Amino acid sequence: MKDLIFEKRYCLSEEKEKIEVNIIDFYNEATEDYEFWSKDFNMHFGYYHPLRTNPFKRDHMLNEMNKQVLNRLGLNQGKGLLADLGCGMGGSIRYALRKNQNLSAIGVTLSEFQVQEGNKLLKDLNAVILKENYNHTPLTSNSCDGAIAIESFCHSGHDKSSFAEAHRILKPGGKLVIADAFLKKEAQKLCHGSSFAYKNLCSHWSLEKLGHIKKVVDELKKVGFKNVQVEDISFRVAPSVFHVPFAIVGFMFKKLWENGSLKKESLHNLKGSFYALLSGLHMQSFGYYLITCTK
């Protein structure tokens, strides 16, 4: 890891900086809450696989999502460098390196809390988490064998700059795998119920917006990706989404018992989780997809 040569490349508008600060504040304060959601600090939804995952055991499904994403990278057991663009506490990185000890990994996040605590969890692994913006990483061009973005690109609105940066850091033939929720129609065409859920979801989870799936595919191709494969896995993700109301109630009782109150960031997180569930019920407007593309 120490032998990597980094490039510094920053260019943020005032609007982007404001969004970035909101995301930092949210995750610096709310990340510890995610331990209630996942003992492995997987800050994403899960993937249900019949006969292989237990729908009543959330962490089984969350780690199955890690497995599905990593399988699509095709790194197998060879040496390679994995980039996790928006890595949170490094849950997916830890899963990847436990499965393939020949891998090394770099994660990027804007949260100082996630950097400090995540690196403690990675101390015995060949990986590091950096406090960096995934739209402007310090990684050298053509340096990574694979890149993943699990429910992270939504924080910058599935912006073209995120795809371009992923393309820049990947080696020729390297793959990017995105797991995230997307709109199936333009935001202005959402029905009243979908629009209400969408606006509140973005507000409480500090999301700039969700990308329109067809436009996202077009933009991935425009920045240079090829063989763009899109899988609608909404029904695979649904069992973990249905854990949300039970997790919300359990978390609230736990925090009220311990502290007598809930932090503002925790409340936002809980409300965002509720609106994620509500959005998931509008399946004509929202979908959860796995996107695999090659440089």
C-alpha cells in the first residue's frame, strides 16, 4: 500500500462543497448507529439468495450483497488492488480481503470518524481508508484492478464525474460494480406518493438525488465504459428492506433506554430508513440495480 503513488486532484463548486459538508456531518455523527443495523458495519441493504441466506438474519443478506458485488468483479484469488468508492467503515473491504488474501484495498470516505474507526478494524489487513472525495481521488490513473460503489454514488446524485473518476483509476479491462437504488422515471414524472417519499429520502439521508437508470447507463458509456450490464435485483433486496421497521423500533428503544433521547443525526437516519422502505413500495418508480461495466 505504501508503494502507491497518489495524485491530488480537487475541484469543487460551492454547491458541491455544501452537499459534501452535509454528508460529512451526517456520517460523522450517525455511523456508530449502523452497528445496530450490522455487526460488520455493512452500511447497505442485503441480497437474498434462496437456500443460501436466511431472510431473518440481516447480516447474512448484507454479506451476500458483498459477495454478489465482488463476484461480478471477477478478481478471483489473484493479486490485485480493489478500490471502494464510498467505503463507509470498510465492511465490504473486510469481506473481500477475508475471501481473497492476495488482494489489497483502498477505501475512500469523507467522514473522519469512518476513517479513524474503519482503519482500526482494518489494522491486520492489507488495506487502508483515506479521507477523500470519490469524485477526485488521489489514486493514480490505471492503478486499480477493480472498483465498487455500494450505495455511495447516490450521495453525489449518480453524477457523471463519479463514473469518470472510477474509469480513470481502473486498469484497462478492470471492472466497476455499482449496487444502488435508481429512479425508473424522471423525478418530475413521479406520482405524488413517490415524489413525497423521494424528497424525504434524499433530505434525511443527505442524498443529492437518485439517477435515472437509463441515463446512468448512457453516461457510463460516454465516459468510456463498455459491456455495461444492468440487473434489476429489487426483489432480492426487498427482504432486507423489510427489516427496516423492526430495526427502527429496536434502535429507538435501545437509544432511549441508554441516553433518554436521540441525536438529531440518528433521527434523520431513522426517518431516511423509513422513507427508503416507503420508496421501495413504489416499484414502478424506484428499483435497486447491480451495474457491472468494464474499462
